[in-house]
Amino acid sequence: MRVLIVGGGGREHAIAIGLSSSPSVTSIHTSPGNAGTRSLGTNHDIGSSDIDGLVGLSIEIQADLVVVGPEAPLVLGLADKLRENGIPCFGPHSGGAMLEGSKLHAKKTMLELGVPTGSCQVIKDVEDIPKFLDSFHSPWVIKRDVLAGGKGVTVTSDRIAAEHALSSALEEDGIVLMEEHLDGEEASVLIVMDETGFVCLPPSQDHKRAFDNDMGPNTGGMGAYAPAPVVSPSVMERILDEVVEPMHHHLRNQETPYRGCLYAGLMIDENGAPRVIEFNVRFGDPETQVTVPLIDSDLGQLLLAAAEGSLSSIEPSFSGMSAATVVLASKGYPESPKLGGLISGSETSIDEGETVGMVHYAGTSLREGVLVSSGGRVLAATGVAPTLEGAVSTAYEIIDNVDLDGSHYRSDIGHRALKR
């Protein structure tokens, strides 16, 4: 297969690495890609939201499969247009993508299907803000009903900050959601699905806050590990029964069936009961960096089967290893990241029997042959090992060799699982 990957972050580099070891894949193209994907195939200078440009590129390179990384092109209808041209796409049609495109649509879908989730109120008038703040307990959870690049959620115990987040969202969007704060431990399950079946990848746990001990502002993700022990076999059974199967039954029976990844962001309470925080319609970042390396079978076949609606015909296998990834962020991230800094030491890798370590490139580019930062999340050091302790140790061994002036990373990735 000739495969086109849409996007330019760490998720896309992880997918490219997985596809590069797939026997079914002969060539990899990425648009726009980054410094990491460049070494695995061909980068193209077409942005991930240029729908017509991406369709034209797919036709030009005679792509056998297009894998869409970010959510925006899916909401804009990239999968629809590719399928109109007979090109299989791993990623849902625009209607299915509204599970991420609109938090309100996702919440209504969950309530209709009886999928466990928190309560929610829709606010449309700034004068109603004090009333709704009084009706929910602190900390307040405020969500914009638009695509916001993973930064449309505010969780705060500061009433003034909550008021500001609500009024700003109303000014920007004319509508804002306030949701019940869910207690427990977060987990993510990436579900590859089509109308014939679904496959759950190993459950993972992301670290959203910028700094150690879950302090600081929310980010796109500062690290992750898999499998996450909070998702025990009994918890996974509940997730399947209460979340995955109802959603799959609903999505497979739409006029246009859902083909791609459904990302379930979950909160697991002290009794092992799952509730959905959010749905995304693509692989997570950085969850992809710790789940794709655990797939033992041909990644290209898995993604193509889902794109063509024949997922039930294959049985993917997983390694049983553990993986951890630590994100290196630019100075000032997430508020105002400083770009253009020189990066050194990122070529470090580890290959010691079953233990391997690698760098997943994200916000990076080459300037006159020199690697520089071009985004808030610059790269991630990823370790794969027989134990989670080994995977975490390997990831930190790699990231400690990387130098970028003013950059920062969390030193406690995996801390919840390692305390167990």
C-alpha cells in the first residue's frame, strides 16, 4: 500500500513508525509531516485543513489508504470527499466527527443511549452565569462547544476564573457548557471500529496538566503510559458493556457508518464504574505514542480493514509489553510557547533486547539542515519494556539527553500506576 498520513504531530510520527514496519505498506507520505516523518517517507507541504489540496494529493500519489490524524479535517469532511473519489480513509465522515466537533452533540448522544456521563447545563446568556455557578459544586468544568485544539476545557476552583471562562466562551461562541466534575482516575481507550466490529487498543492514561503533581494549566498532553492498571479486566468489561457496545451499535447503524477511531476519555470512580468525560474521533496524542508500539500485528492491515468496512475479518495481536512517553515542551508552553530553538540530542535511541526507546517528533522542523522547535509540544521520548517501570526509566533516559533551551517536561509520568 501507498499510505498518506494527514497531520504533523507526534501522533502522526508514531503512526508512521508503526506503518513503516507493516509488511502491507510499501511507501509512506505525510502532509504536512515533521522532521521525524521526513525520515520515513515523503513530506508534502499541504496543511491538514486544506481539504481539496489533500484530496488532490491523494489522487496524485495514488494513495491506497489515507490515515487522518487531527480532528479538524474530519469535521470539515475530508473522509467524505476521499470516499467520493474511491479512496479508503481511516477516519469518520463529517457527521460522525461531530462527536468531537460539538460537545453538546456528544452529550446528547450519550444521554440518548444511556452511556454513563456527568450532568450538563447549556448556558446561552451571560446573566445566567451566577445561577449556574451556584448550581454546580467546585471545581467547575467549563467546555466550549467548538473545536479548540484540545484547549477548550477549563477546570477551576476559582470562581472569578470560572466566570471569565464562561463569559469569554459566550462572547466567542454564543453558547457554553458547564458539566459536573467527575471524581476518580482518568483513562483513555482507543477503539478502532467500523460497521462490522471493533477492536480496543490497550487502555492508557494521559497526563493533562503542565507540571508535576498534576499542577498548572491543562495542555494537549504531557505524557502517557499503557496499559493503565486502573482499567482492570473487570473495569474493562464494564467499559465494553456500558460505553463501547452501545456506541458501536449506534454508529454502525447510521446512514453512513463510522469508520475510524473512537477515543473514549473516561473517569473511573473508586468502585470501578466508568463515566465518559469526552469522545474524540481520532487517535489521541500522546496516547498513540504508547499504544501503536504495543500492536504486534500489521498496523496497515488494521487501519485499511476499518477504512473499508471489513474489520471483522482480521484479528490484531498485541505484545503484552508496557510503554511510556514523556513530552518535551517549549519554554512558555502552553500559554505562549517560544519557537525556533535549536534542538540537540534527539537522535538518541535504545535497543536492548526487549527494551527499546525512541523519539517521537512533534513540533519540529529543519531550518537550513538544523533541527529547531516549531510547536508547543516539541517531541516525546518513548520507552517500551516488559514492565512499566522499565518503560518509564527508558523514556527518561532518552529525554535527559535532549537539549532545548528553556524547555520543560514532567518528571512523574506514570506516577499513579507506579504507586500501586
